[in-house]
Amino acid sequence: MMPGGLTGEAKAVPSPVDTARAQQRAVAALTEGEKSELVAEGESAKERNAEITFSSLPLERMRGFGTGEVPVNAQRCLTQAIYYEAGFEPEDGKRAVAQVVLNRVRHPAYPNSVCGVVYQGSNQRVCQFSFTCDGSLGRRPAAGAWASAERIARDALSGRVEESVGTATHYHADYVVPRWAYSLGKVRQLGSHIFYRFNGGLGSARAFNARYSAAELIPSVRLADTVEDGIADVPTGLFENGLTVAPDVQDRHATNDIGGRIDTTKGWRLELPKAGKYRQLIANHGQHQAAASTTVADTVGDAQPAPGLMTNLSSKDPEPGA
């Protein structure tokens, strides 16, 4: 016998890579495939969400992210996540979304960079954050909400911690119930978002031990550098079911967007309708749109349309996409 009761046979110690892969498999089993399907929507979802009890596990405080100088792209990606996921939520809700992103950066089951986490799956079957693949990035942000998101991103990357959500790695809007909500620990509701952590060792603070890579690359899936092309000065409204940004008549949102995950194999396709169909879709807006156009013209003058949007369609125009 060796000291401590061990035999002479050496015991295999899993490598960090093997441990990370095991955690990735465990995470996928909890949140992907059938687990990502919706079990309720709308008012019935709100009732069912209320029936899910909060976890009895104590909230653990995460370490501040402060890692010295952070690449510019990290702030850009985190600002995008805050704006498109929670741009019109209460401030603590915005900070909680930022905390979820940074928690994932430190968890071995996820990419170890901010942009890696935010854009995970944008070129694959499942987008982790739906705004990266549902066309939302083609919309010009509202100035006030973008500035708020940018400030919160700066704070989070400088070490500010949103303690109210602890080690949360997931959230969803309260008007849907994904099946994975029953597999994770519900920790907090802030605004319309409900936040969750992994149960057991996967969700304990000591599991968040991945090293930040500082390799911040924004994938080419991005539609346009919308902020540098201009920021809208008019408010864009509040959230509606199925949307990750404020509603707009020109939006093209998938019906299976569940507030943070979108499976592009389940009937999702990004396309522009033919001109006649487009006019039919917006026909009901009629006088409302005419009045809104007058107000916007008085407010922003000769503002240029946001990148990626078709404007001034008429019967003489070619079919969009033709």
C-alpha cells in the first residue's frame, strides 16, 4: 500500500481539455435538442413560469471580470448583447444579461472570449443569442438605449458584478417556457427575463475556472457596422412576443425565437417577401405609418435608412431579392 491508502497503480487524472469536453456534453444534454423546445407560450407560459420554484441553493458571488486592458471588440460584443437582448429592460436586467455573458466566458463549457460567447452558433445549427442570426443587427440602434448598454458593458468589463443572478448562465423571456427551465435552477426574475444556473457542481462558483483568452473576433455573419453608420434618434418601442429588439414593420423575426436561442433547422429561413406581398403586410399600417413618417421627418431630417433595409418600394420596383 502506498501512503494515503493508494495502491502502487497510478490513477488517471483527467486533463483540462477532457474535463471541458465532459462539461460541454453535460451542458448540451441539459439545454439542447428536445430540452430547447417550448412547452408553453403567452399567458399560459407566465402562469407556468410562476409555478417553477426558485432554487434553494445560495447565490454565490462571482469574481469581477477586471483583467486589465480589454480589447475594443469585447466591449462591442457585450454592448450588442445587452442592447439586442435587454435594451428596454430595467437597468438591473441589463446588468444581469452582461453577467450571464461574462459567466459563460469563465465556464469551460463555453468559448473563453466575450465575442466567442455572444456569437456562439451564429454559423451553426443553434444560435445561443438569437440577435446574431435573426437579422436584428441590420437595425440601427436607438441612441439612448445603445448608450446605456455601452455604459453597462464598460462597467461589467471593468469588474462590476451583478450579484443578484450569481452564477447564472441562462435566461429566457417570461412569455415562453423552454423545456430546459425544469432542468436548471431558477434564481431570479428581473423585468421580463428569468435567470437560471446549473445545479450541482456545474453551477458552483469553483466551476467557473476557464482563463479568458482576450482573442476577440467578431464573425463575418454580422450584417453591418450599424453604429458607425448612424444611430436612430427616435424611440423604437417596447418588446413584443418573439422579438429580441423593439418591433418594427420591417422586422423579419422567426416565430421560434424563444428569447435567446433559435434553432435554424426548425422551419427558420431568412428571406424578403415579394414586393406585392410586402405591401400587403404593411397595408394595415396605413395612416399610422404616414403620421409616423411625418413625425420622424420633423425629428431627424434627412436621416439615411438603416443598412440592410428596403425602402420606397413601388409597383415599378423590381421584386426584392430578384
